[in-house]
Amino acid sequence: MADKRLPLRTKFASAVSRGAAALSRATGRGDGSVIGGRLGLMIDPDLLRNLAAGRRVALVSGTNGKTTTTRLTTAAMGVLGPVATNSFGANMPTGHTSALARAGRTPYAVLEVDEHYLAQVLVATEPAVVALLNLSRDQLDRAMEVTMMATRWRDALANHPRVHVVANADDPMVVFAASSASEVTWFSAGQRWQDDSWVCPACGSAIQRVGDAPDGGQQWACSSCPLQRPQPDWMADDHAAIGPDDARYEVRLALPGRVNVGNAATALAVAARFGVRPADAVPRLAEVASVAGRYAQVERDGRQIRLLLAKNPASWLEAFDMAEPGPTLLSVNARGPDGMDTSWLFDVDFSPLQGRPVMITGDRAYDLAVRLEVNQVPFTHVTSFASAVAATPPGKLEVIANYTAFQDIRAELDRVL
């Protein structure tokens, strides 16, 4: 429903954005999130700011897990009423603009934000809450170095003292960034990947891991300056989120892996800042079964196929934890959205795949083959996803792929997930 308070230019730009997105979907060219937002912002450069005004907004950012955490947070916030969100994962200002234009005048919005755009989107949306998940290396040919990104986040938050930050206490880069905020709720979701946080972002000295914390996490501290792991307000174990009052909320997710229990705890912490009772939100989290095709389970020719997205070393490590034992297909491309540099493959420990039937495919399958040889993981090269299905006996097939390889496989499945 149109809002009479919006400027006329904003109303027109919003209508064009919705129309362009709808046309894109109708012609099979995609969900229209980018083109709709781009056209709207060409007409009204302040469109995102104007559409965000009057809503209570939460932003979710980080290298990994932001799409899933955004989806879970949206489900939790649904207790309060309609929530606008960029559910298709278009996480730059064009995608945010399109999502808000498409949703109409909802009282709440939960937006996934690419970590490079967080400072810009903070200014445009004036959020009530920002969730910071993690920072690690990603797309080596063009992404900002991790400490530089943490510093950019830190500077941006220092300029927004009214924003409440929900931040990962287990990641030194996130703690450094969030420490400039005036109010922080800390959560512990673990940090399986630690290779990007051995050097203190504050002073350059070594980060020391010093044993288990009483809350079940791992203590860490800089060897020279005061930066150290804060006491978390929210925690997660294999099956539950634990709140600030030590109340335990059993989380029965349709999504696999302990990492998603941590994402659920983060979602509950964000929703609690808006007044959502965790006990009311938990049942809604169980309804999230697939996130833009990720974790989707599809039956094809007697095979139960599950799709897992892994785009950088940290997320591949988590995917190995989520994948059940059995036949596994790995697919790697190096196209524009993936980043052209595949040297990151040598940062991934593929040894957890030892002992299972492994197939490889994708544009850069031979790069992957060299890496698997180093970890002594036997494999079979297949030319396509269809060939992998044909080579798999009836039963389960786990598929782990980076971004464009994941999209290729979704297209081969010939259905919208």
C-alpha cells in the first residue's frame, strides 16, 4: 500500500522498481532484485533512505552465514508483524531498495548486508540493531583484507552511537570492530575457522587461544593489548540457544549443522532487542527449511540430493561438518561472482572427506583435483551434475559447491528451490 508521507519522486521510483523486478521474474531473467533497485535509485537517489524511514531495521553482516541468519531473524521477527527482507540474497543497496519497495510499508525490516557496504547502508537506513557474524578471507582477487574490513566496521559504528550491536564474541576481528559501539550484546557461536585471526587487529601482536571458557567457548586474548574475548550474553550448543537469563531454548531446525544452531541463537538475540520473547520465536525458526536453495533436499532418480553452498575456506570447513557421510560431489568455478583466484583451495583442509566416495566437477575441477591429491582424498572426475547423479547409487548425495557452481547445479535440477 502506498504511503502518502513519501515524496512523489519516491513513490514513482518505488513503483518503477516493483514493475522492473516483476518483469524480470515474469521473463525468467531472475528475481529482479538488482535491476529493480538500480532503476529506482536512478530516479530517486534517496530511495533507500526514504523507504527505510519509519521502519525499525535490523542489519546482518559478515563473511559467512548472513543469508541464513537473515532468514532466521526474519522468521523470529515475524512474531511482531510483517517484515521486509531481501530474501533472495541481493545484499547491496540495489537489493535493499528493491526489497523495501516490494514489501510495502511494513513496520520492520531485516536486511542482509554485504560487509563492504555496511557503512553505507548504516547511513541510509539508520538501523536499530546491527548483527556482526564473522570476518574471514573471501574472493582474494578483489576483497578487502580482513583487518582493514574490521577497521572500516569499527569506524562506521563509532559514528552511529544509537545503534545496538549484536556481535560474535568468538571472532577477534568482530570484537575489535564492535568495541566502538555504545551498546553491544555478545553471542558465542564458535569459530571453527581461525586462520584469519591470529594477529590482533588493534596492535598487531599475537592472538593467544588460552583454553576453554566456562560458557563452552574458547578463550582468547591479545598477548600485548587489552583486546580479549568478552563474556557472551547468548550462547549455543549442539541443540539449544542459551539466553542472558541462562534460560535454555531447544532449537529444532530443519537446517543442518551446529553452525546453524549458532545462527539461530544470533537471530533470537537480534529479535529480543525488538521485544520478541525467545519462546515465541523458536517455533518459527523450525519452519525455515531452505535458504535461497541452500540446504535444499531434492529427490531425483532415486537419489536424495542436498545442496550446500561453500564459497571460501571458512564456509567449506562448515560444509564438511554439515555433510553426512556418503557420496559427495564437489564443484568449483572461478567466474566473476566467485572471484578468479582459486589459491584459497590450499587453505582448506579436505581431509574430513577421506573415506567417502568423492566426485569433482566444475570449471576448475582440476585445481580441486590437485588439492585433493595433497590431502590424499581419492576422487572421480565427472563432467556434469547429471553425470554425478548417474554415478551415484540410490540413496543420499551431498553436493558442496561455490557460488556459480551452486547456481549451475540448481539450473540442472530444472526447478526453483
